[in-house]
Amino acid sequence: MRREGSPFTGLSAVAMKEAADHMTSARMHLVMLLVILTAIGSIYAAIGQIKSTVGQDAFLFLHLFTTARQPLPSFVAFLGFLLPLIGIALGFDAVNGEYSRRTMSRILSQPIYRDALLAGKFLGGLLVIGICLVTLWLLVTGLGILTLGLPPTSEEILRGIAFLAASLAYAGVWLAVSMLFSTLFRSPSTSALAALTLWLLFTIFWGMLAPLVAGAIAPVDPFNPITVVHQAEWQQALARISPNTLYGEATTALLDPSTRSLGLIFLNQLQGALMGAPLPFEASALLIWPQLAGLIAAMVVVYTIAYVAFQRQEIRA
Amino acid sequence: MIRVPSLPSAILFAGGLVLCASPVLAQDQTNSTKPTGLWLTTDFPAVTERIGEKPTLPLTLTNAGEPPQRVTISLDGLPKGWSGEVTGDGKPIGAAMVDTDAKQRLELKLTEPKGAKPGTYDFTINAHPAGGAALTLPVSITLAAAAPDKVKIEPKLPALRGTPRSSFDYSLSISNDSPNEATYNLLAQTPPGFVATFKEEYGSQELTSMPIKAGETKTVKLSVKPPKDVKAGLYPVTVAASNGDVHGQARLAMDITGQPNVTLSGPGGRLSGSAEAGKEQTFNFTVGNTGTAPAAAVTLSANTPSGWKASFEPKTLDGLSPDDEKQVVLHLTPSDKAIAGDYMVSLDANGQGTSDSEQFRVTVTTSTLWGAGGLAIIAAAVVVLGFSVNRYGRR
């Protein structure tokens, strides 16, 4: 039986309500507090490091994000680690939480389709993440202006905005993943654990697994140098399955303009190259576009799987 | 005149210039009897001097066999305006004493008046021994007109040949043929834009003038630097030494041969451009000749990173006249494996004996085809979503 009307009627109402719920939830406050505290810590360390460095740099503001000082990692490294946590926190009980609170049938008795409910929950979460990221970014830039006494250049602002977009896509992937688990598992704790497992796997263990698997797929023959290249290519391809790797590469190229390539480089490609010369923003954007496209596509695909699973579920239980 | 008390007659060489009795002659005549008496003698009693040179006469007071005597010496009949002074041991004296059988050397210094005319001037030197007859020595001085001052300048090599970049070094001998020391200003007249400097023969000090003693010859070095853009040709240089009164000059020649100077400049004067990896890009370069002679064959070449292709069109320029410019096109294809960013390509324009090399900075952009690929992946994901919405939607 075909039903009439747009499947997305009421989408904005659900999204705004969901966003408002997240904004006031204690869970969100705790996670954001964690993120902001670590951010301030790493930025403060970075400013100390930058101030003690004598030298000219055209991209001082970008160094705010990437400079690390022992024992703190850089702001970008923190984000790569903690952004999935925000996504998981916002999405792990998106669907099964409604079941456990027995509110699902009540919502769906309203004149909206399930399409709008899931899409609204996803967009609401994405909106909250976006707001948090923009706030964080402004906070960092403001701290930078205050302590460095310099305004950022237009190039730095462009790169910062692209960095925001990449961060949003990265967090979106983890939001979609956690929503998928919340659709698949009836218990919120199970879905949360599943999402956290995947997060730990990708952020911590994937970097160790990828060389092992690559070594098994393409073993190195000591008498054939090309096998080394093959193994390195395999290793990189496997590492790029992890959204964490993609995000790391994207931020590296965006925040360090002298990054010219993210893959394997042969020496003859470097002949005559001027090392250290910054790339224009367009070239950097072109360089990370595959990574960004991969993140966006992964987000859409994971959401689609969650959507299909949700649409086919029995919800009157 | 000599007083010869012991001789019956004095032997006078009246026509001669030396007015003295030769003791040798006297000895001959008196059969080994030495003449005794007092003599006042001078070597040359009639001399010719140039005007301006103070005449000096050496006098000798001789006492042979006489007791020591005081002899007063005075000048008589000096022409008007003249002054004279007799000195002994460098001090002015009025009288002298001579021991027996001794000689006293004296000197008469004469000063002529300013503007003294050439001619012969006569006067007498008197010597009065105490209690004896006066001795007189007539002297005749002829003043001759001074020789005119003269300075001569003579180049060792009057014509040199070189390129506009070379320095032309002339060696000049300046001789002062005047009777006096003089300071000469050194002057060089060159075509406009040429720089001429005088230097010591072995030294780096620049000179404007130089003192030269009478009759001396000194060597100075004149180096002339032509302007860089001077046309080929023969250029005259006049060099002179002058001190206001006299002037000596010589003509030098500079034969400047032309030299080509090839320059290479990038599109619009810039030395950077951008090209897409794996795609041919053309850049317009300008080859110019800022030299003064035509460049025969200018070969253009490019030194690129490996895997790049670069060729000039045309590869060779036949003959580029001075101040001429020609356009050449550089076809540059970065390697398709080139990574995004800046590369350096070195370009050479090589004429015969002249060349120019430029570093051309190429910003390699990568193909946006992959960008479209990324969009396609996202579009595929969205299509899958749309399909599933269509299939499972609106429940």
C-alpha cells in the first residue's frame, strides 16, 4: 500500500525538539564539559609553545590547533579522540531509548512518518554537534586573538571553516553509527557498548591492526622492492577504513598548509619540489576532498542502513 | 789680479777668464822658486746663467809664503738692484784670514733683481789685506733668457681594444722638461658616460695632480671604463697634463667591440606559473638581447624534474640583434605523478658566449577529476538512501 504526502513532514519539528532535548540533557553537558576542558588545556599549552618560539610563520592560528606540548596532545588529536564520544553520547539511545521509555508508539501516533522521526533525530543530533563545534572553534580563535594579539588571516579562516566541516562529517559518521546500533539493539546499554567498542577499535587498535593485516595480504619479499610499496599501499588502504584515519589526514592537510600529499611519495616526485612552500587553500581542499567525501558517504551509508533497519522494525511491541 | 811681491812682473791672462798667476808657470820661470803672496781666485770669472737661477761663484783665497793676514772682502760695482753676499762655511762674512800656505774657500751668492733683463753684468770683488795693496777680481755674469717650460705626455700604448665590460688601462709617461719643479693637473676628456681615473703606476690611489721635478719623467695609469650599454666603435680620449702655464696632451683611442647579452624573462615578467599535473601548459617567455652586438644562435633549454616534459618553440633563435626581443613558447607538462605544490624548473637561454638562466616556479595543481569522483561517491550514497526511502518509506 502506498501512502501519500512527503515522508519528511514534521522533520523540522522533530529535529528542533531533539536538539533542544540534547542541549538540556545532563549527558551532553558532561561530555561538552570534558571536551571544553581538554580543549582549553591543549590550547593553553599550544599558546605557551608558540609564544616561546622565535620565528616567523604565516599560519600562526593554525598552529593553535596542531601544536602539542608534553604531556598534552594537540587540540586536533583531542578532537579526533573525543568527537566520536559526542556522536555516541547523542545517538546511542536514539531509537531504543524511545522503546524503553515506551514513547515510540506515542510519537508515531502523531501525523508523521517514521522517516521523519529517524531523520529528525539524526539532523537534531548533527545540529547540536555543529553548534558545539562552532562554539569550540570560536572559543579557540578568540583565545588565540587574545593571547597572540593577532587577527587570523582570511586563508586561516577558510582553512578553519573547512576544518569545521571535516569535524562535523567525522562526528556525523559516529552519530550515524551509534544510531544504527540503537536501532539494531533493543537495550541502550548494549548499543552504547557496541558503539564504544567500535570507537576503541578504530581510534586505538586500528593503527596496530592495519600493518598486521597488510603484512598478511602482501608479504614483503626482500629481493623485490616493489613488494614493500605494495604492502605500504595495502596498509594505507586498510588504515583508511577507519574514520579516525580519514579525519586525521584531512585535518593534517587543512591545518598544515605545507602538506603536499597524504599518500606514498616516491623520491622522483620530490625532485625539484620546493619543500615547505604552503599550498593554496584550493589545492589543500582538493587534497583532502577524497577523505571528506569518504566521511560524508560513510555517514550517508550508515544512516541508510539504520534507516532500512528502522523502517522494517516492528514498533508496536 | 794677484799681488806678487817677490816676482818682478805679474803674469796676467787678461783676455782669459781666469785672472790668476799660475804657481806652476811662476815656478817654471823662477826655476823652482815658489811664488809667494796672496791670491783671490775663482774657477770661472765669466759665466752665463739663466734668469731666475741665482748665480753662485766659488772663491778661493790663497796664501803662499806670507804671514797670516786679515783680508777684508767687498763687492764693487754691482749693477743696480743686484745684491751679493760672501759666505764662508755657510755664514756671511766681511773678512777672512788665511794661514801661511793655506787656502780659504769662500762663496759669493748673487741675487738678481726681479725682471732682470738678459745681458752681461760686470762687477769687481775686492780683497784688502791689512796693510797691503788691494786685490781685485773682475767678474762678468751674463744672464740668458730662461728656457721655456715644457711638459710632455706620452702613452706607451695609445690604442686599446676591449668589450664594454673591460677596463681600458693606459700607461702614460709625463715628463717635465722645464727648468723648475711643477705640479701638473691631470685631465682626461672622454665621450659622455665614460669614467676616467688616474692612478699611480703601482698603487690604487686616484690622482688629480702630480708634482714632477725638473727634467723628471713619471708614469701614471689612466683607466677608462665605458658605460655598459655603449655601442661598438672607436672612441677618442684626450689626456692632458697642465699647470696653467704649460699644457701637454696626447690622444688615445678606445676600440670597443660589442658583446651580446642574452636575457630571459617569464610571462609578464613573472617567474612563476601554474600547471596541472599531466597536462601541457604553455608559457610565453621573452628572449632579449641587452648587449651591444648581435647574439648568433641562442639555444633554449629547460632542466625539469624527472618525468616532466618541457620544450621551447622555437628551440633556437638565429641571430638576435641588440635591443631586440623575441617571444618563445615553453610547452611544459608536469609529470602526472607530480604532487600538488611548487616545483622549480630551471630554464636556460644560451647564446655563444652569453647566457641567462632563470628559475621558474611552477605551482602544480592536481586534476579535479578526483574531486568529481568524490562527489560521485557521495551521490551514490545519497541515491542508495533515496532508493531505500522510496522502497521502505512512509510507514
